[in-house]
Amino acid sequence: MEDEITIDLDILSVIRVIIKKIWIVLYVGVICAIGLDTFYIVTYQPEYQTSSQFLVTVKENATYNTWTTIISTQEMAEKFSYLLSSSVMAKEVADNLNFDTLPGVIETSVLDESSIVTVNVKADSPINAYNIMNNLISSYSDVSMHMDEDAILEPLDEIRLPVTPSNHLNSRRNLLIGFAVGAVVSMGLIILYELLKDDIKTEKHVEKKLDISLFGTLYEEKRGYLKFRKKRNILINDITTGFEYVENIKTIRSKLEHYLTTNKMKSVLITSTLENEGKSTLAVNLALSFSKTGAKVLLVDMDLKKPSLHKILTLDQSKIMSLEQTLENKKYQQAIFKNIWGIDVIVNDKTFIDSELLLENIDLNDLFNELKKHYDYIIVDSAPVLAGEDTAILSSKIDATLFVTRQNYGKVRYINDAIDLIKDTGGNLIGCILTRCFKLPFTKMVNYGHYHNYYGNHYRKLFKESQEEIKKSQGDLNG
């Protein structure tokens, strides 16, 4: 069973990379198609062919009975076929046409169990093919003096001057072959590269390759017609966001809420190995999901390398207080944007070169202890771990850390280095969120069907139980 699942997941990885890189496959296929067709056009040499058939018979004065005649003519046909295609005949015809070598090819064959000889002449021009055939017929008697004089060749059809080349240039076939070869080879190389690349391809790879457990999965969200427009963040309060994505956020939030409540914690850090793995989007969505439960939530942008929460939340930059002054002067309440989509926010729009020095000069314990007095949950977005030491410093001061990894993105050794860095500095790493995970469209439909069946059966069961209780109560009253 385990092997079957692994194979299915590997197939999904292959399908995903083919879909993602299909433009490369098409591009290489088109180039190869044009290249192959161009090669054939440049190297094309037209070839003209004329054919004629001859019947081998015996002379009238030859002394053969019927059966002997049939056998003899069949044997003589083989001899004439050999003679007509021999080098001796080719030299004779070339000499007669004043060529050093014959400007063509003579091919002969004998029809099975007959005395009919077919002669094909191929040459680089129609006139050469015609002249060779004519001269061949007139010259064969000169070189056949040593053969049986009782056998003769009788032509069955007239010699025709070829009009069109026999080797037509088939551009359509060349284009199809070139495209197929280019597409197959490029697809094979892409799949091979993808399989050899040391990254996280499946949910099982998180458990097998990383020093961390899988906390949750966010499948790749398609925006339909919106994907061709300006890039938009995927937020759960956006009506265009898919149902499955919203439900996955709820699942992660519920699991995180249970962990924090059980361990009497309030703050959680969201980080990743590299940028563009989806950590900031996850931080916002978790804060929004917590707020929908009635909890008081604070979202803090502590990404001191490349802050982005103010962009995601579309805040007025002119009203953003300097994070440096906020931290040093402890003006926490003055820096908070109140009730942004139901959550409070502290943002930053400045990049700090010496971010580690800034964090070392402030009392982070005092900062988070003060904020915990006013909020149920504090979600902190930080810089990628490999961008500097500030994330490791923050993780040691915050209750729990969620690590975000994007499917088919960062190398495993870099991800494990980032995980080890957080653990070595005392961070409480509780799990990994795998983002941008690929799933086939029909599997989503199956899952939706599963949810529908589950809820449908659940409500049908409740309805049936309620009807039974009503009947029972009515029976008691009648009694």
C-alpha cells in the first residue's frame, strides 16, 4: 500500500512539472520542427524515376516443351535481372551517353514465379532517367552475347519521361517528426532534472527529508481569469479565493489554536527558508481566521529585510510609524493600526541593514509580554531564516514557530540548515506548512463530493433521529 501511494505521488510530481514547463516543451518542439524541415529543404536533392517491365520469352524456333519453357524463362528472367543491374551494363550505358560514371541507379526485380522483369532507373534529372532507360534497352543485347540465344526480352510498356520527382519533399511529415522528437526529448530532460533535484516534492518528503513534522498543507490556488491580471494576494476574506483553500487555512488555524491553548501560549512566528514561499500570506490568513472565532488578534511585521504586510493589507504608508522608534521608545499602542479587516496590525515599511543589531538593543521579552496583555493571539511575520540572524533571534523569544516550505522550491539541505538554526537558538519549532502543493482538479472535486456526502449524511441522520423522537413523544401523549 505504501508503494502504491508513493508511486501516485511521484506521478503527480511529474504531471505538475509537465504542466508548469509545458511552454518549454512546446517551444523546443516548434524549434526542432522548423529546424528539421529547414535541414531537409537545404539538403534536398530531387530524384526522378522511370520504370518499365519486360517479359522473357523463348524464340519460336527453340525446341522446348511447355513445362520446360516456363522453367527456362523464369531462370532466364533472373539472369536478365542480374545482367541489367550489373556494373558491366552500367559502364556500357555510361560510355554510350558520354559520362565517366552513370548519372543514376539501375534497379531490377523479378515478379514472383513469373518471367517478368521490372527495371527502375533513378537519376538527378528527368532527361537522364529517360536516356538511361532507352540506352539500357538498346545496349543489353551487346552484353548478353554469352547468354542463351533462345531467350529474348519483350517490352510490356512504353518508356515515359518522368515529370515530377519521386522523392517528394514532405514538409508536413518533417514538421510532425521534428516536433515530436523535440517535445519528447525536452520533456524527458525536464522530468529527469525534476526527479534528480533535491527539493520537497510531496507531503511525504517533509517527513522523510526534513528534521520537522508536517503541520499542514496549502494546495496551489488558481485564480482563473484573474491569473492574467495584476498579481493579487490570496486572502480568505476575498470572495474569489477557493473554498478548499479557505478550509485548509481553517484546519491549520484550528490545529494551531489547540496547540497554543493546550500549552498556554499566545505568540507564533511565521518564517521560511527563502522568500516567495508564502509565509506573509499565511500570517495574514491565520490572523484573519483567528479573528473570525471572536479572538482578539495582533499581526506584527517583524520582517526587517523585506517587509510586505503593509502592501498586502493596502495600508497608507504615510501613517506608518518607524518600527525602530516604536521598539526603542516602547510606543507599541501608538504604532497599531486598529481593526484592519477585524485584526490589529503593527507594520513596517523600512529595510534594516543591521537588523540583528536593532533586535539585540531592545527587550523583546518586554515587547511580547506587554502585547500579550491586550491580545489573545499574536502572529509575527519574520524574514526568511537564511536572510540573516534576526529570525533566529526572534524565534527564541516567541512561544512557537511555524516553518513554511514551498513545494518544488528550496533545496533540502538549505531547508534543514534553516531548521537547525532555529532549533540551535532555542526556537520552539512546532511544524512545517507545505505551500503551493499541486493537486489534480478532479481530485478536488472528489474531495468536495466527500464533504457533501459527509454533511448530507450527517444532517439526514439528525433529521431521522428528530423524527423518531417526535413520534415517540406523540405516542407518550396518546398513551
